[in-house]
Amino acid sequence: MNRRAWMVGGTLAAGVAMGGVFLWRQQPVIHETAVGERRTIRLPDGSEVTLNTATRIAARVDGDRRDVVLEQGEAFFDVAHLDGAAFNVFINEARVHVTGTRFNIRRHAGFAEIDLLEGSVVIGRKDDVDGKRLRLTADQAIRFDRKGQPVAPATPARASYVEDWRQGRVSFYRTPLREAVGEMNRYSQTPIVVDDEAVGNLSVDGVFETGDTVAFAKALRDLRGIRIRQGAQAWHLASPTK
């Protein structure tokens, strides 16, 4: 189902600005995608956000106030530069503060990861102006926790990964099969299940279309000799001897 933007009802939501707490005078607009869906939206300030599979954001863009909450999933931001108007992305207790730049953010259960392709961003606690903050520059990537603190050193940005998912592809290079299956399952209502550890430890190379778990499973059968079985609700992978 392709669910379009809708307005949040009920009481006014609370947000956080650079200088402290404020009330959202304009109710946020919700944009979301279903499993396997990918969609680009244009915000009132001219910024564009591409939502990956099963993603939900709450956006409030009004004059010089530009705030987006990434509630789940993954999104690519192409932020319009407006003098004096910062752009904030909130994830849990963390804030990513930018002016005009291009970056990708993926939210996981206990952390988030950002790949910065252009410009610069500052990451820190959403309610802490003077505390410890991290600045990233173009072509850097990092994982940060729920409070905006890094959980690993910065690495090169994964530009090819970002380009792949925006084009409906997923690429693997010497990727453990269990990880590749997890990535493919993000895009499909019919998941793949690895039935034994030996298969899960195999490495996978190749480029696949997101959502096409059938082609992925058949490629594993043809190239690696993995036995596949179609169950009632999933595709199962096992070694040839099982």
C-alpha cells in the first residue's frame, strides 16, 4: 500500500530547537513508505527526502524552522541551503544539525549511521548546545548512539551503497550470507530463512534487485549449490546435504 502524507491529529507535539525546548505550533506532516516501497518527497523549503523501504518521518518545515524526526527506517536528504535557516534531523535523543548538504541516515534498533556525501553536519544531543558534539565533513560516515555520541571511529562514506538503494539495487562483496539475507529481507514481504549455520557462513557477491527474493534465492542455488525450498510464508535455504 502506498501511503501518502497525512497530518498528525491530537495535541501539539513537543520538539527541541537549538536554544532549548519549544512547542510545535504547526503540526508535523508524516511521510512513510511500506515494505519494498521507495519514494522521494519535496519539503516546502525545497529540500528533498528519499524514503527507503519501511521508513517513517515526521517533518515540520515552517519559515526558518526546519525539523525532521526519523522515526524508523532510512532516508536520503538533499537539503536546500537557506541563509539563517538550519535543518535538523532527530533520532531518539540525538540531533543531526546541517545547513545545506546531502547525506544518508539509517536508523537501527540501538544506533544510527550517517553517510555524508556533501557539506558538513554536527551530531550531538538534541537538548545540549554546549556539550560534546561531533562534526563530520564530506565523504565521512559514522555510527552514533541514541544520544548522538559516536560508537566507532569515522570511516569513508559509502556512496555506492547509497546510490544502490536509491536505484532499487543492493550489492554484496564477500558478504556473509546471513547478512545478505537480512538486507534482502528489508525489502520483501516474503522473507528468506537460513536453515543451517554452514550456509549462513558462506560469502555472497553480486548485485540484486531489491524486493526480488526469488531471484536472489535462485542465484544462490545456481551459483553456490544451495538447496532452496519455498514454504508457506518464506523461502528456506539449506546445504545440499540437508
